[in-house]
Amino acid sequence: MKKNGSLLLAPASVMVIMLSVFFVSRMFPFGYNTLSWCDMDQQVIPFLMDFKDILSGKANMFLNMQNAGGMSFWGVFLFFISSPFSFLVAFVNKADFYLFMNILVLLKMMACAFTASLFFRFRFKKLGVLQNTAISVMYAFCGYAMFYYQNHVWLDVMYLFPILLIGLIKLADEGKILWYVLSFSAILTVNFYLSYMVSIFLVLASGVYVCFFAKKGTRRKNILLLGVSTLITALITAVVWLPSLMQYTASARTSDLFTSLRVGGLISRLDTTFTVILCSGAIFAALIVYLFFAKRLPPNTNFVFFLFILTMIPVFIEPINKMWQTGNYQAFPVRYGYITIFFGLILLAAVLSEINQENRLTSSSPLAVFGGMLAVSAVFLAECLIFYKEYDVVRIYTETLWGNSASFRLLLLFSLVAGLAYLVLLLLYQFRLLGKTAFSVLLCIMVVLECVFNSGVYVASAANNGKTEAAVIDLSGRIGDDSLYRVKSEEKYFDVNLMGSLGYHTLSHYTSLTGENFMYTMKKLGYSSYWMEVNSNGGTKLTDAIMGNRYTILRRGTSFSKEQKVFYQNEKYEIREKEDTLPVGFVVHSDDIQAFSTLPDTTRLNIQQFVFESLFHTQDKLFTYYEPTLLNNIAYTAGERYSLTFPDNSAEGSVVYRIPVQGTETLYFDCFDRLSNSLIEHINSSFNILINGMTVQDDYPNQSSNGLLNLGTFRDQTVEVEIQVLKEVDVKSFGIAGLKDDVLKKAVSGTAAAQLKQSGNRITGTADAADDQSYLFLPITDGRGYTATVNGKKTDINCVLDSMMAIRLDKGKNEISVSYIPPGFSLGSCLSAAGIAALILFLIFLRKGLYRKIRFLELPAVFLFTVLFIGVFVAVYIFPVVIYYWR
């Protein structure tokens, strides 16, 4: 019992250190500051709120209307929050989620320390309890945890990795597969994406071990058992990776591998990549001791050293770094870093275990103790000086997601001081000048100092008010409408995923799983988006009507139509009902549904008229297109492309429209060029827009606003719109058009709305059709996985407007049901069931000693594995460098 209790020392130590940091930084539970920032704000917290709604039955895991206008949440769950700790959100109020992240990260760091301690006790029997605890705490506070805790599910992979290594050791040494299968299955389940890097590691590590370190009589058996176990794991987790992979490949995230490898430099951004490893200074001290005393260490230590070096290479070589991360990344450039760090710590544990066997001192030299204390004091002094004089410099990562040369120099300096202190302690212990107890105590003090420094730089520096979004969360549940509708925002007031986390159906979404069809359709329809983020701002009154955007969120005090009903307001925001809108789903008439299956290749303002004519079966002109009245120092050409240039190279000019509005019109301005998921478009910050002399938009387009720009609604007056040109542009879509409000009102009022509701993964309801050429228009992205029935009969789903649905109706009343199962889920479920059965049968097979009956498979397994090992090594370490130099 006492021996098992020692495993709790590491997580308990992590808790004490982190709570101390929280206390000093006034972070919850000692204040109202949170460590949440960046991706945790933008993705993790909103999706945990969605998950809370799913757990309570308010939303569906498959057909999730709170994201991207209706998408599979299964892949999002497995990509971002599929952790056992995520179920704790069922007991937390949404208003407290930002504060709860402190506790969630703390729990996962404690789990990292616990599993690391379990591994070190399993592998290194001679490691002392305090030494085990110190190294395990190092793992919990390593650079990977400090840099990437905001992507909190990555910490789940981090704490499962030591368990996976135990499984690999048991498979290699004892021929037992269960631990490996279960641990690898767990990693695949908690994060589908990082499993790619784990798979690379497994192939490379297994290949190196079998080729150079395994006993000759066991090599073939190890390869066959590993292959069969991995195949069984793939089957068991098929319900995870198959639908997730299919959703990922349909997203806008995929990019050209060759282009990605050719851009950038050969050497990575060391101020960020290498700094992740620098946070564990003891690794480099252990590396030096290993190099000088390697002959005294067990042969398997060489295997650990080899893997450490192999996984350090991508930290320095950028093309290889990219290949370790599916070929590209936007930020977080060392997503495999916990592997490198853990093998460095294993090397440290191996060195200490060997010294423990040789050093039997019960007492220490006073001079050695003084020297050790002096080394530790130097670290303390360096830490105090950096925090006091250069804190704003070293904390740059939590402001920019990247380091810089100034921060790198200081962090490198601290790491050198810490590394030298660790080295002094190790050498004093190695040469028997320090006893085990004195060394272990000094080691623990060093670890505490380093952990406080790391968490001060990367956790305390991120502290911010956890109640900042309280006014946003307060908007949840304020609309008493049980029909199928959506909510939008007029501007990007807060992180886009928060809209859905409020419990409202919305077009907004931001993840690596944002569908390419959905994103590009939204761009064409004039909604704002960039990178992988689609926001609900932009569009027109027409697109809001057909997409079911019945309610809008505005910042309180925003000038808007006074006719709109205010549903709710607080100190910052208000919810209003929009005019002339339809629910999600209405009846359209078409003699040829294929006539508007795709949006035309034209300007976005022209697309608006096409959509109106197609869905409302009319030749009425909803839009009036206006030409410039006056050009000031601008050469303007229009046609297939729109070009604005400065004739005299002064870089100043403007385009003026004097628009005689008759009746009521809502004016829209557009500048758009191409469909892409670029982080920054070449046309950004091209214009300032003024209405009657008043500025309504600066630096348009930009990341937050690049959809159609609403210039306002006017009645029977001449409106002067001045477009100040900030730089020359050459684009596909440019100009101003006016939407005739009365024409839209007439069209909407004459349209038969469907009566639809969502129940689980189904949308059901009724719709009345005037004739046999009627269709239910359902503005949900038409992807694989949907099935529809009308009056009990299965019917085809037609794709319209590039990615939306149209379902043919019978004349009269129609009972409609549209259900959704993520593509690959059904097949994956069957494969998973087969995998579980295969695991049970294979375990029985091995327990009965029947392995000899499959020994004939060893040679084919060796051949296949050899090909795989060589292929992976070439693909990851040679191919990207060749492509880089081939540019």
C-alpha cells in the first residue's frame, strides 16, 4: 500500500505547485482569472459547452445545428474534446467554464505526472521515490504542457503516452498485447489528429528496436504480434478514425503537400520549436552524462538515446517538422514534442538508476552539499532576475503564439543555467560526493524552481479575466421560439463558436473540420470568412431570409432598423428579430431543379439576383446595380475583372457613387477575388467606406469583415458613397447594389414555409406543395450521410446552390423526415465490433499457447514491416528535404 501510495506523490506535487501559481496570479480558485486563451477560447470552451448541451439532450452529437449550419459533431468531438475529463462539464454552469479550465488543465497535468511515475517505477526499479517524483513532475511541467495546454485534449495524449510505452515493453518482453492494444486505442480515441504522430513514432521506434536492439530469437515474433495487435487496434477504433478521416478530407483544411514543403526555410523557428525542449534543462545534463558514461549503462539506454535524437531532428529541420505534422501547420510547431521530452526524461531516469546502483553513500561531503546548493541558488537568482527585469520579454509566446529572438536568448540563458545546475548535481552524485538523499532533495528543489519558472512564463502570463464573456453567455436561452431558425451577428463581436455554444442554431463555425463546400458556398453568398472560420456576419437580407437567420445579435446601442423587435438585452448586447425572414426550410417551385444546382461564376452581387430568381421562381429584379459617379485619381476598368489603379502613382484616390434611391433600398458594397482559406487575402485593407461623409468601415476587407458590406437602408433620397482606395486592386467582384426591400417582402410573404423541428439526428415536419414541381429547400450543407423520406417513401436529395438540399415533394401535404449519420460511422461501428471480437479471440488464442500455428506468418510480416519502416523513414526524413531543395 505504501509503495502504491508513492505514485501519488508526483500528481500531489503538481497540484501544490500549480495551485501556488494560481494563488500568486489570482487565478481560480483564488480569484477570477483564467488561463484560457487562443484555441481554448476559440474552440475548446465553446465545444465543451456544446457537449454539455449534448449530454443534457439539447443538441445532437451527429446532426449538430449549432455549428456550420448543421454538421457532424462526432469528428469535432474526437478532434478537440474526446477526453474522459470532458464529462465533468455536466456539473459546471456555462458561465463558469472559463474558470473551470484552470481545474481541467490541473487535473490533466496531474494525470501526466501519475502515468509518468507509473512508467518510471515499472521500468526503473532502482529509481528512488523522490527521484521518480521529480522526473514525473518535470514531465507534467515540460515545454509541451506549458506551450499547448490551451489545446487541452493534447494533454490527454501526453498522459497516455507513458502507458503506451509500457504496453510496447510488455509486448516485446513478454509477448502480451492487451496493454498495448488498450493504450493505443485510447490515444486514437482521445485525439484522432495527434494519433498520426504516434503512428509515425510506433513505426520508427519499432523498426529501430527490432533491427538493432531486440534479441535475435524474438524479432520475428515481436513484429508479427505488433502487426496483429495494431490491426486489431485499427479495427476497434474504426468508429473513431474512419468518420473523422472522411470529415477531415472533406474540410477546407487540406492543402498541397508539395507547396507546403517548398515554402519557408530549412531551419525551423528555433525561438519557438527548440524552446519547447529547453523547458526541461535536466534532459541536456543527462545527455552529457550519458555521452561520457554510456559504457556503464544498459544497452537499451542506447535505444532511448537514438529515439531522442531521431525525434529531435524535426525540431531543427523545418520540412521534416512539417511531415511530422501531416505536412503543414499554422501554429504550434512541435505537436509531437512530448515524445522527444519523455525520451529525454527516460534517459535521465536511466542515468540516475545506474548511478544509484554505484553510489551507496549514506552521507554527503559538506563541500559537495554547499556546491549543490550554490548551483541551485544560481538558478533561483537567474529566475528572479528574469522575472523582475525581463518578464514582458519572456512572456511573448502567450501574446503572439511565437517566440522571438529576445525571448529566445533569455530562455536559452535560463535553460543553460538550469542545465548546468542539474549537471553539477549529477556529477557530484556520479563521483560519490553526494549521498542519495541529499542529491534527491536538491533535485526536487531544482525541479520546483524550473516548474515555477515555466508556469510563470507560460501560464501566469496568460492570466485574464474569466468573466469577460459573461455578457455573451448571458444571451443563452433568451429566445422563446420553438421553430427551426438560426441566429447571426451583424459583426464579429466575439469568438464565432460561442454563437452555437449559446444553444442557438447558426452558420458560424471555426475548426479544422470546417467543410470546404460549406465555406466556399458561404463566401459566394457574401458571408464573412477566413482561414477555417466562417462567421454569420455579412450576406444580405435575401440570404438571411433563405438561410433562416431570423434573429440577430448586435452590440447594444448599434444603429439598426427600429422596426425590429428587441427580444432581450443586457449591458453589452441585444437580440433582435429580423424582418422578412423564413424558417430553416421552405417550399420552392422549379421546372428544372438542376438549373440552380450550382452558383454561377460571376460577381457576388450578381449571384444574389440569381439566387432570388431561382428560389422564388420569379423574374422580378430584387437588385439594382450602380456604376461609379466620380473617379478621383483612379483608373477604373470593369468586365470579367475589376481593376482600380493610381494613374500618377500617388497611392491616393477614391471612387464616388451618388445613388438616387427610390422607395426603400438596402445598399451593399463588395470587393472579392477568389475562393481560398488563406489567413490573409491580398485584397485586405484596400478601402475605407464613407456614407454621406461618415465612415462606416475602415480597412475593408479584413479578417473580421470580408463578406458583403451592409451600407444601410435608405428611402427616397440620394446617398453618396465614397470608396477611399488605399491600394491598387484587381478583383473578380466589385461594386455597389441596392436590394429593394418591398420586392423581398412580397417574395417572402408569398412563400410557403415548412413546419420543421429537429429531434436527435432527424429533422421532421410537414410542408404543403401546390404542385408536383415543388421542392423543400433545406439550407443545410448537402454532404454524404443524409437520407430523406417524403410521406414514408425514401426520396433523393438534390444538391442546389453548390451545397444545399432540395427534396422533391408530392402535391398537397407532405410528411418529411431527413436523418443524418456521419459518413463512415456505420461501417466503422461494424469494424469496431469485429475488432473487439478479434481481440477477445486472439487473447484466448495466445493464452492457450497456439502461437505456433501462426508462426508461418512471421516472414511475410517481417517483409511488410520492413517495407513500411523504410517507407515511413523516407517519407518523413528524406522526402521533405528533397522536395525543399527541389524548389
